[in-house]
Amino acid sequence: MHRSLLIAGDRQDRAQTGRRSDHVAALATQSLIAEAELTPKPGLVDRRGSGAHKDLSLKLMTKSATVLEPYFAAMASCSQVRDLDTDLRMELAEIGRAAERAMFKATQGSNSHKGAIWILGLLVAAAARGEGQSAREIVAVAGSIARLRDRAQPELITHGGIVRNRYGVAGARGEAASDFPHVNQFGLPTLRDRRARKCLEEICRLDALLSVMAELDDTCVLYRGGVEALDVVKSGAQAVLVAGGYGSRNGRQKMRELDRELIRRHISPGGSADLLAATVFLDAVEREQCDVDKDQSEWEARDGAA
């Protein structure tokens, strides 16, 4: 009888572990889709179209995010039962590389979410380790994992690596290793501030995105347009916020101007978009939500443009 109870208890624990893994993986995928659907974003794919991209669309971004969900679940599952050591780091990296291959297969070679796989993969692995964690606690664990060495990491030449070497910026790896400062200091505080002001969810998220854009040395922007392009993105995002954010008439006008300029220059702040998805994910986990809230954007009827 005693042995039967132990077996039943073990099964219950495994089932609970599996539910937690599946839940945080679903939130990660929903966060990526929420980021893609959020409209209007300057230079980025959204409900209006492809922004500054030629090889991406909202349909493709959604397909890519959906394909990644089982890989996020696998990262969450392995993290739940492992110590924070190099073996865990290597296993997460192996799953991440498999996720990249699945992404490229789904998008026929387009890079829709490579940076997001790294960022959200770490956050999912951290969030899965226990319920009731705050966003700050989750990013601290994610940072601890990111600082561990992946002994099997291939020496590949990547866009992010080229930009880090050329401009001396941290990039996605540095952001994670520093416990996601742009999410902690800008994305989440802005999201919460706008919510406290009773703003529509789309405005909360758009202003959170802008707050990250105004501060981040975005390697996607630097790769496409160098320091001049980064200055355009940062100053343009700051101008929207100073004008009152997207919730104000002046802010919406500044957003239109920034959107047109980024599309003209073929600049997409993809690094900031990944950190917005991280912001949405951490917010949902901390609030213990079953699903990521929809933004209920009505931009088409209200403005018809950015």
C-alpha cells in the first residue's frame, strides 16, 4: 500500500511538472504572436503588412511561433529536473539549435525568431523551475544560465557576432547575461505604468516597445544601417514618448513619421521586438495568467495608419 502511494505521488508530480512545462511554453508562443500582431509598430511586421521586411509576413511570423512551442516545452521540461550547470546549458543549447532548424524549415529560410529562441528559451527554462516567481527572479535565473559556457557551441559567423565585434555592443547574449536590463528597467515598468493609467493594452505594449527602442543598442538595426540608423531609431522612439506616447495625438503623429522613416531606410528594430515579447511573457507569468491577453487593437477603424 505504501509503495502504491509513492508511485501515485510520483505520477502526480510528473504530471504537474509536465503541465508547468506546457503552460510556460504556450505563454512563450502566445507572447511571440502577440508581439507580431501588435499594431502599429515602426518598421516591424504587424497587421498592416511586412514593415521594412521583404521576406516576412504576419502569417509567417505566426507559423514560426507555433512551430517553436514544442521546443520551448522541451527546454522547460529539462530545466525543471536539472541543476544550473554546464550540462543544462548544453542541453538547452542543443534544443535551441533544433528549434532554429525547425524555424528555418517552416519559413523556407527566413530568420523570423532566431534571437527570440535564445531569449525566450532562457526565460522559459527559468520560469519552469518554480511557480510564484517574480519577473526579477526569473531573469536572474535566466541570466545565470546564459553566463554558463556551452562547450558544444559552434563558432559560427552570425549577424549578431559581426555587429558585436564591429561596434562593441552587448547584443542578445549580453542582454541575457546581464539579467535582461532593458526588459527590467524599461519594458516592464512602462507596461505597468500605462496599465496603471488605464490605457488600452495595445498602447501599453506599444509604449513598452518604444521605451526599449529608445535605449537598446539593437544589433538588428546596427547590422542594417550602422550607427546612423541606430540614432534614428533611438531618437525617433524617444520623440514619440516625449510627445505623450502612442496614446496621445502628438505621439501617434510622431509614430507615423518614425514608421515611414524606418521603412524608407529598410530598418527593422527586431531586437527590441524580441525584448517586447520577453516583456509580455514575463508579465503573463508573474501575473499567473492562463493565457496572454489579446490587445484588442482597433487601429484600423480609428486611424487607418500608424
